[in-house]
Amino acid sequence: MTASEVTKSAGELLEEFPLEAHGIDFDTSSNSSFSRQLPGLQLGIDSTSLGEFKTCPRKYFYSIICGYQPRQQSVHLTFGLLLHSGVETYHRARSEGNSHEDALDWTLDNGLKATWVRELNRPWSADHPQKNRLSLTRALVWYLDQYKDDALKVVHSADGKPLVELTFKFDSGYRAKATGEAFTLCGHLDRIVETSQNRFVADVKTTTHQLAPRYFEQFDPDNQFSLYSLAGKVAFEQDVKGVIVDALQIGTGFIRMHRHLISRDSAKLDEWLADLEVWLSAMEQSAVSRKWPMNDKACGLYGGCPFREVCASSPTSRRQILDSQFKRRTWDPLITRGDI
């Protein structure tokens, strides 16, 4: 007895999937990062979208195309976004000539406002021993005090503008075979900095884990840092040598910091770009066939996929689970920060 005799033929299964056959619909017509000719084909590709597809096409379908996300955002994601916003505010203020003290005051004031929940008329309460409003404030103060006289200096463009809070969009060099449309690489960089010898993209990461060598190994190779390095070169015409990451270990009552260089030479970036063609082709094929297959070997990665319960359920039950346990938003990386 063959597998197809046990269940259904492969052809029958393919005819039943796309996912909308089970009531899971999507509409990308109002999302500027998607093709108008081929629904489900993303043309504006950022590291998040590409990373989701690389991890699992089904997860990509749920999170990027359909826009499903957990009703309660992860405390780790919220904390990271708030800290990034604070660091950006500080460096923007410093680049405009403000003193460390004034820039820090401005950063903390904005941070306290950002962590005030108006609907509940109370501060943001993460109910997490390490990542909460107090530890966020502590992390900003300690980190910015530590590097107030930083040897890394913000690079200025030819017209004198500081390269801080940078939105990028540039042609990947690849076209969709089905429509002829260009794939655009896009995203956001914190800043571009320089030492006496080289230039780098700068980024900040937070973790509750120890800052041992193993922690930094995760960034080489890494989809996000490869794209950031490429963007520094192409979008901002800076000969960046990689990414300098400032890692902050967030503990209960303490913060530990370590700065580490993640290099990206031209050969590594050429390899990443060559592989990108394969991934973009796979994304296009999924849109053409309207099938985003499940990578069931990725379900337990990164602490467990948020859609694991969905995929573990019968296909006929998935729409009900998605609508009851998730909310929808539009992920459009082509929208410049500040425009939404």
C-alpha cells in the first residue's frame, strides 16, 4: 500500500491547498510591498519577511501575507523595540549638537511617555522579572552613560546629514519571472559609524542570556546582518566592513554590556546575494501556486513557533484558532518610519 492510497493522491492534496480552501484568506492589494499583478508575491523584501520565509513558508504566510500576530506582543519584542527607539532618539539628539545630559533627558522623557498605557491610565507592566519599565530605563541610562564619549562616531553624508535612523530601499537586481517586476530590498538601520580606520553599521541587541562567545556566533552567518551590511554599501554608499553590535544582558537589577564586531567581506555578501536569488524564486513559486508549505522541522526553534498549535490542528480548524488567538496587522516594510 502506498502513502497516496492511505490518504489522498498528491494531486488531490495540492488541489485542496491553498490555505483559503480552509477559509484562510488573504488580501495584499492595499500593501505597497506586494505585487498588484500576482497576489501573495512580496516585492518589497526586508530581513523580517525573508527570515520568516527561510524559517518556514507557512509561518511566512500566516505572519507576513495574512498579517496574523499574537494578540499579546512578546515582552522581548516590546522591550527591544522600546530600547531601540530610545537609542535612536539619543543619537539623533547628539548628532544635532545636544549635550549628553540633554540628549539623555530627552530620551528618558520620550521613553516614559512611550511606556505609559493611555487606555489603562497606567505604566506598561510587562510582568517579567528582567524586562520591564524599570529595567528599560536602567538599560538606557547605563548604556548611554557607558558610551557617552564613544570612540565610534556617527558618519555624515555628503550633504552633512548624520546617518542615523536610516530607512533604505534599493533594487536587488532580481526580477519576478511571472510578472517582470523588480524585487526591492528594504529596511531600517540604526546608524552608520566609523573608527579611525573603518566604517560599520551599528546595532543594539538585548538578551537575558550571558554574553559568551556562543551568543555572538548566532550573527555569523545571519540574514539580518548580511542585509544591513549590503544596505550600508549600496543604499548609503559607505564602505562598511560589517556590523558592530552592542549587546546588553538584561538581568534582575543589573545590566552587562559587550561590543562585538560581526564582519562581512565582499565574498560573503556576494554569496548571500547569490543565495537570495534562490529564495526569491521560491517565494515567487509559492505565490504562483498559492501554496506555502509547512517546515515542520522549524516548529520548535526560537522557543517555539507562535503558530505551532495552529499547524498541529486539523486544517479545517485552523481559521477558527487563528481568529480567536491572533489579531491581524499589515506588514509593509516599504513604508518609511514616521509615515504610519
